[in-house]
Amino acid sequence: MTTVDVVIVGAGIAGIKAATELHSKGLSTLILEARDRIGGRLYTYHPPNSKYGYDIGACWFHATISNPLFHNALQKKNVEYFFDENSAAVIGPEGPLTVNVGPIVEEIKLYAQSRPGEDVNLKTACAEYLAKMAPTLSDEQKKWAPSLLRVTEISNGMQWDMFSARLANPPYVGRDAFVSGGYEKVLENELEGYPKDSILTNTVVKKIEQTDSGYNVSSEDGRAFHSKFVVVTIPQSVLKLSIEEPNAKGAITFVPDLPRIITDNFSKTHFCALGKVIYEYNEVFWPETEKFVIIPKPDESVSTSTYIPAPEYNKKLTEVEADKLEAFDFPVLAVNLKTVKNAPALMFLVPAPASRLLEENVEKYGPKLLEPIIAKLSGKKQSELPKPNLVFSTNWSSDPYSRGSVSGNAVGDVLVNDGLIEGVRGLRFAGEAYCYEGHTGAHGAYISGKREAEVILRQLKY
């Protein structure tokens, strides 16, 4: 059995920050990572047939004014970044949006966050707003404001009738900078001086058992570790398996069971299926615009009813529903990678359920769901589009060690499971889901890793 002061489960940015902070104070640490790589959902992928690297997890420094990862990068002066805020085009199925509905969308968001009574889905809140403010709105505004509002499906990772109106918007604000040089450099900077042999990849933690002297941690392949403290940084979707599906791949057994102050809130915390698709070409044939905001066709149902029941959260499409889904049925954010990182490629951020189809088979669904959008934003017919060098999709939802891409919020959810911040004696938790500051962001995960290291240091009187 290997013995250290602290075992960290997961080599994402939360686990890395916790480990490096503790190591810098002289504590012995060991990071156990299930995958064959570090970084978690910070992953710069280098396709074998491309000279470019693509961040298929986090790819922005969000809220740069208060983002410690961004300010670390500024100090190091070796991470390229780009404030992609100078040009954006809003494009719908009929072409560029010509009516200004931005202020109305902002007002709908305010209404959704502050409306009295029980939480509802965002689509219902929008329908209520339209009914209340109908005399003040033109027909064009009623038609297109809901479509632009649906862009929030991208950050929430799914359809607007599935997620909470109250929690629909990110809890952090400020300018965002695209990480042009790749998050791999950010990870490299954070690990500077940390011993490489203290990170064990391909180590799937199976059990964490409390003992009189600390914790025994056992892996799927039979290895055993002992420590005074354990910091668990696995995604919330995987942590919940301990109760919801204990025999699933990646599930950890806790002995004793996690307390009810934690597990009772598992049903009130969710994960989403935001996906990314990269189309790389030989050369650029689209405008120099940095971002293209693709809005869906108008949804007439928001003007005919003020209550839209929420379907099952993150519900998968049936085969019939999948066959019917088309481009412009959902919003998409298309990032011009030529402008932000000098790669002749477009990166699409896609919410579920379309993201699930693209992850399952991008060659089948890309031409149907994304290529009509490429044609529209480039002013070409789809039949005139050049053949891409490379097309690939993320697979976060099918990855057993992530089971989704980022925290999401169903109707009635809590933003954060406070029991996980409180922890259980020497068992601590860190990650993008287990924090308020920077919640859902890489910087939030980083901040939470530092927080847990400081808790341990205080308990050990360092």
C-alpha cells in the first residue's frame, strides 16, 4: 500500500490545483486519474491528420477580470489568447437578423430570474413575458426575440423547455478571452515543479473507505493507497453514480456512505450535453466575423400558451424524432478559428439533443444539422461547399468518466450542492460543480481546488 498525506482523485484543473498547492507547502500528494491523460475536461486534441490542436473541452478564459487562470497566464506571458468580442453575426434560417431584439431578450432573462412562485422552464417564462408585454411588442419582435433567447440553450446544453428559468444564465460576468494557444499550455504552467511520478494515469478509483487513521483508496486494478485526506474532483455526474448506479463504470463506493446532506441533493443537481464539432478546411471561404450566432426557426407555441410542461431532463430523441431534426431547429454558436487561432476551421457549440446525434455519428448527422448552417453563413449553396479536411465531434456524454460536458440545471434544482463544499471530515470535494465563484468554468474548478487545499492546510496547522 502506498501512503501519502493527500490522495487527489482526478487530474483535471481542480485536482491539479489542489495537488500543486499542497505540494508547495511540503505535503506528499498523489493524483489518481482514470484516463490515460491529464486535464479532465481541459483537453487540447491533436488530430492525427491535422497540424492544429483544438480545445474540445474548455476553450475560453471566462470572466477575465477575476479569473486566476487568466492572470496566471498574463504573468507567464506564454499563453496566447484573443478577446473575440469585436464582431459577431446573428443569423437565422432566413439570413442575418435585421430586427433589434437584444434589449427584449435581456428583459426576458431578468423576468425569468426574478419571477415569483415556483421555478419553471425558460420556455414557460418566455411565454409568460410575451403574454404580459404583448401590447409593447411588434409582430417581428414577438417572432424573433424567443429565437434569440434560445441561444441560452448553448450554455445550458439542451432545449429551453428542459432547464430552469431561474438558473438559465451563468452566475459570472465579464469579458471572455479565447485561449488561442490551447489549454494544454495552461496545464503545463500549473504543473511546473510538480513531480510527474506523483500523477498516476489509467488508475480508476473504485472505493474510498474511512479508517481510524484516514482513508484507504483502492483502484479497479487492485492497487491500494492510504492518506490522511482525500480530495475528490470527479464530475458531479460520475459522483452521483455512487447512489444512482453503483455498478456503473467509473462509480466510486464510499464507506461509510456519503451523508444525506450530500445525497439528498443529488436529485437537484444535473449535468448537460453541450457538444463541439470541428470542421477543418484547406482554406477559409466564410467572412472574417469572429463568431456567428445561429438562431433557430420561430417557435409559435410560445404565443399560444403560457405554460409549457418540462419533458424529461436531457431526454434522448427517438429514431423518428432524430430523423425529423434539421438545421435551424436549435441554436448554435459557430466560432471562426481562423480569426482567433489562425486555423482554417469552424468550431460549433451545439446543445442537446442535436449534440448527442453528432457525438454518435458526425459523418451521418453533420451534413444534415451543420452543413446547411455553413452554407448560410458563407453565402454558398450546400452543394457548393468544399470538402472538409477533417470533421470530428466531442464525446463527453458517452465518456464514462465525464457523462456529460458541464453542470446543468433542471427546473427546481439548486445551483450548488452545499454539502459537497462542506465535505465530510477529511473527505473533500472540488470541481466546476462544487463552487459558486466561477461555477461551471475552468477557473471555478481551479478556485475550488485551491479552497480545498487551504482547508486541509488549516486542519494540519500549516
